[in-house]
Amino acid sequence: MTKTIVVPLDGSQSSERALPVAGLLADRLGADLHLFTTSFEADTTGDQAYLEAQAETCQRDEVETSVRQFVLPAPGIIEAVDALPDAVLCMSTRGRGPLTTLVLGSTADEVLREITSPVVLVGPRCVPAAAAAPEIVVCLDGSHGSTAVLPVVGEWADQLGLHVHLVTVEAPGVLDDPAHTWPQELLETAAAQLERLGVPSEQHTVESTHPGDVAVAFVAARNAAFIALGTRGRAASPSALGSVAAHVVRHSPVPVLVHR
């Protein structure tokens, strides 16, 4: 059960875009909200004052804040999340510092490669109010990574009363092959896993050569609170996200839930 929502802040307006999503998620899940930053200053009075000022914008009775000293941002974020009970990280995909060739800032990319907790990514086109909607869309591609997010989806769907849509995308004509049964088997397996958690789901198979566009369009056409998908973890690629996932994060109008 999710008990803490952690928001890493770096003083930029971009990182602060995660605050409305995190606050709404914490309210809906009955979780604590924890704002966090790292600092190499001996005196962290300014950092603490910044966090407290941001906490006031969250309009909650209680918001925890903490500053970790003399640690780089990515390791500091992971340590902070690991130190808190049943934590979920909620972060913007853009902060200060150089960007990768895809969508993540360097810190976010490093965090996604190492973190074992669920992460909610607030992309550049995300509308925070969408997190109050009643549906969640889960994109499945047949990989272990795409199904790893299902336990979190099941928990949130149950707690928040979300209707689950399971979506897989296949190239045109592939589904006409009677031997090509894995998309339906994948959907049925995922649906059965959610059913064991007491969560019903609706299954969809879409024919297209552009799975990222399909995922974004599907979400845009629904009243979705989140879109959920897997990450590549430690795979050797330009980003911790695969190209499809990076496309979704860049263009999604709703927060993106990922789990390695």
C-alpha cells in the first residue's frame, strides 16, 4: 500500500510541476507528502526555507520536508525514497542540467535506471487536474517490464475506484495470422492478474505501426487519471525509457506511472 509520495525539487519551476499531481495523488491515496532536495551547502537554511515555501502551496495540513547534504541528486533521490515507507516517487521529467536525446533530464534518467519503487512522471504536456479522473490505461508490449506495473495498477485502481483499460498494439495484418496469439494471451494474463487482486479490466488490441501515438491518443480519448507502462531498467540505451515510453511521457496529457 502506498504510504508516501516523494517529490524531488531542485529550485526550478519545471521540477515544481510535479507538486499538484503529487498532492492530488497523496490526497486520494491517504498518503503522506514529502518534499525533498539535495544540497552541497554547509548551511541548508535557504534550501529548507525553499521547501517550506513550496509545502505551503500544497494546501495540506502537513507536508514533510528534508534536505540531504553532500550527495548528488540521483543517489540522493533514491536514498530518500528507500528510507520512507512504501514510497512512490513523483517527479517532473525536466529540471536543471543537460538533457538526454529523448525526454528525461539526466537526473531523472539516472533515477529510473536504479530505483525499484514506482515512479509517476509528469511530462511537459501533462495536465495535473487529469489525476482526478476515473480511469487508468495500461500499455502492454509483451515484455516483463510492461507487466511489472500491474500490482501498483491493481492497488491504485482498487483504492481510487479506477476503471482499468489494458491496451496492446500490433502491426496491421499481424492479427490475421492464426498462429499469432500472444497479444490476446498477454491481455488475458494481465486481466487475470488484476482479477486476482479484485480489479476488473477492459481489454483492447489496436492495429498500428506507431504504438506511442496510439497510447497517447487512447488516453486523450478517455477520462484517464494515469497511463501505466514499464521501463527498460538497466538496459543499455540512450535513456532508461524505451523509445515508445519516452514518446508517451513527452506527449501524454496525463501523468505516467512507470515501474522497472
